Amino acid sequence: MRGIQLGSLEEARRKIEERRSQQATQGSGTDFWLRKDDLAIVHFICTGGEGDPYFDTYVAHEYPASGQGKYSTLKYCPVESGHDENYPCEGCREGIKTKDRMIMWFHVYNILHANLKGTESFPQVSWSNKVYFNREVNAPKVWDTSAWRESAIDDILMLGAQLGSLHKTRINLVCSGEGLSKRFKLYMEPGSEPFDPETYEADKQLIRPVVEVLRDQLVTVPTVQNPQAMSQAAVPGPGGASIPPFVPSGGTSSVPALNIGKAKGPVAVGEPVEPTPISTAASKGKKKDLF
């Protein structure tokens, strides 16, 4: 009887790392994560107008970590969020403390990684005078994140007040820090085009209102902290849309310059302008309108 041929330990390590990375980060296939020093190029799918179903703030109960070195978990509360005051919430009954959060849909064009992890392999590109590893996404992704005083909620409110519609500009979403010190900033991309109406309509056929996404969390309690490894597979754009990921820079560098969108020439990108925070005070259980 022929014996089983075993692979090398190195091959076993590679396979298990790939599986763990996929299992830890696949989720529903629409979750949007960033790592330290990453930059994402996105358009808001929500307009910021009243009643837009693709953005909302909400309240979650924070359940303590189950052991040393583990993260706490968050569970959406329909009662405190003002969505369903009659929901029999276990967190409310047990007096579990709450956290302010927000959830929204982006059309994500590219995620530019500062560093690679594990078996990742992406081409290097130049963007805003920095070199990144370019992960093409070109698909709608949902972002579920904190809405406390040091979060990106102030940037979003400011953009809504300035623009009138969040569709008017492309956004650069920048991540700094990691773990509990992770922070996000959003910047308007100078010279960028508004969100393409055809892509917007195509995305709406693929996504659901954020309240429905939150209700899915009532079935299972997800871990919302960023996994240590991320594996977001590139997804073709809605309707087969194709966005050129980059064009040659024309300089002496071998790293191509990223150029996204319909513009015939390269998009001029200057230094980001630091947003001015504005007040986000709002009563509990009420949606914080963008403007």
C-alpha cells in the first residue's frame, strides 16, 4: 500500500498562513479594512442628504474581551440607535456599556498599502509623492467604524457641509497607527471628478441599506477590530467597469504613478489640507445628519 507523501514544513506553514488570513478577513466579502499607513482612494456612495440609506450613525454595546490578548466585541443596539425601541436587547438588560459608531458604503477604487504582509504581492505605484503597493478593488465596500470624538466623523460632517453632496469629490482615506491607537483622516482629492452616475446606479444594485447590514449583526456578534492580516481580493467593478490603475510617470523612477478616473491627463495631487473639526454633538438615539 502506497504511503501518504508529506509536504515540507515550509509548505505546510505557507498553506496554513494563507487559510488563516482568508478566514480572518473574508467576512461577508464586503468589509473594508485598512492597515497602518495605508491610503484608500474612494467615492462615498451616500450623498449625505436626509434619509440616505447608505450612511448612518448607531450605538453598539461593547462586550469585554474573553481573555488576555483578545479584543472586546461590539454588538449593534437597535434600541439605543433609535431604530427599534421595542427590540429585546440583551446588552440593555445587562447594562453593557455603549460606543458611538458609524457605518457607510464606499466605492473603493484602490487600497494603497505601505507594506506587504505574508504572501501578498502587489505592484508598486507612486501616489502623492509616496510609494505604495497597489491593491485594485473597484467595488462597493462597507465601512463600520468608531464615531467618537477622535474618529473621522468630524471630517465627514465638514465635507458634507462644504460640498452639499458627498458625490462631488473623490476621497483619500488615510490610516495611521494600529490597535487602539488607530486613527483615520479623510481628505478631498484636488482635481478629482465627481462620482460617476452610472457606477452609482450599478453599485445600488449590489448593496443594501446600512440598517439592514447592522441587523445581520443581531444573529452573530462580530469582532470589529481590524485583524492582523488582511486579504481583500480584487473584485471587478460593477457592470464590468474598468479603471486604469496607473500610468507611467515619465520620470527616472521605475515606479509608475497612479492615475485613477476618466481624466485624459494625470490628476494633479497636492499636499492634503488638514480638515477643521466641527461640533458633532447629538442626542442619543437620533441620527446625526451630515448637514
